[in-house]
Amino acid sequence: MKNFDADVLIVGGGLVGAALALALKDTPLSVLLLEGREPAFDWPADSWDTRIYAVSGSSRKLLEQTGVWAQLDAARLQAVQTMLIFGDSGPELRFDAPEAGLERLATILESRELQRALWQALQACPNVTLLTPAEPAQLAVDADAATLTLADGRTLSARLLIGADGAQSWVRRQCAIEPQTHDYRQFGVVANFSAEKPHRATAFQWFRTDGVLAWLPLPQDRISMVWSCPAALKDELLALDALQLAARVAAAGGERLGALQTITPAAAFPLRLNHVPKLVAPRVALVGDAAHTVHPLAGQGVNLGFGDVAELAGILSAVLPARCGDLDILRRYERARREPVYLMQGVCHGLQQLFNNNNPLLKAARNFGLGATNQSAWLKRQLIRQAL
Ligand SMILES: Cc1cc2nc3c(=O)[nH]c(=O)nc-3n(C[C@H](O)[C@H](O)[C@H](O)COP(=O)(O)OP(=O)(O)OC[C@H]3O[C@@H](n4cnc5c(N)ncnc54)[C@H](O)[C@@H]3O)c2cc1C
């Protein structure tokens, strides 16, 4: 009988890997969570993370079930009640939570606050062991186990290895799973501002000829910006000082919230679509950005990752620990996730391509489409239901 260091070994303790470890806390499975970077949670209390997520209702449910939602500071959470979307000319599209029978469309939260709450909750889980900093160097898979050799020479074996190690996943590379990558040749430029006028729990999004600009509401009339734009505009925005940046962003949003003041300087992330053809291999499963990336225009990247977590944790908690790494069990996970992931990738990619185009006919059609959608309460309800 083989000795395992854990039933489940998760590589990557970002939001998705940590959420998976936590979602397994009430199962008989032993879990090892390995993270390359030692987590640091010592930022000033009055600062705001530029990494902001619009968390959907189903992600919230997962975080509530794991007990982590209750640990978040409610004063740093912001409900989204309304979403206003503008084309590059003409009509706007408006979504209201009550119109769709919802209490809110999404909740805005800071990445690092959620990360901290997840790691704190994990420290109280008797079946989860945290290993950080630790760097995997080699992976060997046989019929019963996945065995990791770490850079410091230690070996760790488990019935199931999870790749939760982000878009450049090391685990995925070891399994020779090649993603099909589409480089948008765009960057997501993020920064936070305080606004002169109240945002009234509204998220704004402009499909502009120079990219997609989003303002997400934060508590106390602050907003977080994600501007998905080409490299030249990214360089221009990053070169501006705080005053110039605030003026530029306020003008780009038609001064909807009056004057802005920069509270967190701009940073930029390259934007790529990763379509990963296989989510599982013998004794291995991929979750989160290791399994898929999407354009951030719909703010769905981490929500898709939490969808992976809910599905995989549900499947694993219903099987005997001895079977948790069996390929037929892992294939159930892959089958369940294929459609929602493809659908979200397709919608985000399609919208990005539709608006990143100067063809006058397309321009007329897309703006007509926005206006027509806005006239149909039924269609809007369906869109909200899909997004949730
Ligand atoms: C500009 C921008 C805006 C976005 N906005 C939104 C939004 O509003 N809503 C939303 O849902 N999503 C959004 N996303 C997407 C979201 O950021 C990602 O989907 C999410 O962070 C993925 O989480 P993850 O845990 O899978 O990966 P990551 O966050 O990349 O975490 C991977 C972890 O693995 C660790 N790791 C990596 N390699 C190794 C290794 N070899 N060994 C050990 N550890 C390793 C890393 O240190 C890290 O902690 C946005 C993305 C961008 C770029």
C-alpha cells in the first residue's frame, strides 16, 4: 500500500487554488496547498487594491458556503445595482438588478482582501497543510500517484495534483497541454479614483474605438478603472502623473461622475485569451487561469475559476478519497466545465472583436444591437441570468 503525503496536492495558492482547498475542508480528503510566493498581508489600512473583482452571485454563494464571505470587511464591499453600457456612438444599454428580480448584479471586492480572508480561513482547517514558499521542479505521474520533486529536493506524492498556478501554469506545461493563445495586443490598465459625484452603485462601461473602459464602483464614491487598450495608449496612460491621469479618465467617461482624483496609481496587465484543450490528464486537473483566461471586459475571469472550484469540490466530496484522482472522476469535471468556459470565452472574445473594428457597417450594427437589446426586457433578463 502506497503512502501519500496528501490525497490532493494543489499547486498555486491564488484565489482559485486557495478557494478549492477551503471548499474541501469538510471532506475526508487531506489537502496540501503549495504556493511559490510567501503571502504578505501588510498593506496600509487606508489603501485600495487596484486588482478589483466583480464577484457574481454564484461565486458569492461558494464563498459563503466556505465561510470566507463572513470574514470580509463589509465596509470594503460594494454592491452593483445598475450597469450602464455605451457603444462608440448612440444608445446606451442599462441593466438594473430589481428589473431582473435580483438584490444586486454583482459585488465588487479587492483581490488582496479576499486572498487574506482565504488564507486565514485555511489556517484553521485541520485537513489542509500550507506549504510556502515552495517551488516545484519535476512532476512524475504513475498509475496511482502524482509525485512532485521540489527545487529544494523534497518529494511530495498525492492521488490527485491540481494545477491552480495561473495563466502560465507550470503544471499544465508538465502535462504537455498546449493552450491555444490569442494575444489581444491590448493591456488592462487599472487604477483607483475618488469621484466628485455619487456613483449610486453603478458600473459603467464604454466600448470605445481605443478600447473598452470600465468604471467599477467602490465604497464611498471611489471607483476602480479597467481600461483595456492598445500598447500605445497604455504607455501614454502610465506616463501621466496623478492629476493628468484623473483628468484623462474623467474625460474618457464623459465626466459622468464629475472630476476624479487618483488614489491608486496605474498598473497594466497584458491581455490574452487562453483556450486550454484539456482540463485533465491522468492524476491531474487544471482550475482557474491555468484552465482558461478570458478578456476582462465582462469581469468574469475569477468567476469562471470559482465555477471550476464549485464543480470539482462537489465531485470530489462525493467520491471515496482512494478514487479522487481517477481519470473517470476527473473527466466528469472536465465535461461539466467545458460548456460554461467555452460560452464565456466566446462571448467575451466576440464582443472584443465586434467593437475592436472600424468597419462603418459593423459600427452601425453594433450600436443598433445595443439599442435594440436595451428595448427588450426579456433579452436583458436572459443576459443577466447567463452572466450570473
Ligand atoms: C486587468 C484585469 C482585470 C481583471 N478583472 C477581473 C474582474 O473584474 N473579475 C474577474 O472575475 N476576473 C478578473 N480578472 C481575471 C482574474 O484576475 C483571474 O482570472 C484570477 O486572478 C485567476 O486566479 P487564479 O488563482 O487562477 O490564478 P492567479 O491569480 O494567477 O494565481 C496563481 C497562483 O499560483 C502561484 N504560482 C504560479 N506558479 C507557481 C509555481 N510554479 N509553483 C507554486 N506556485 C505557483 C502564484 O504565485 C499565484 O499565487 C482580471 C484580469 C485582468 C488581467
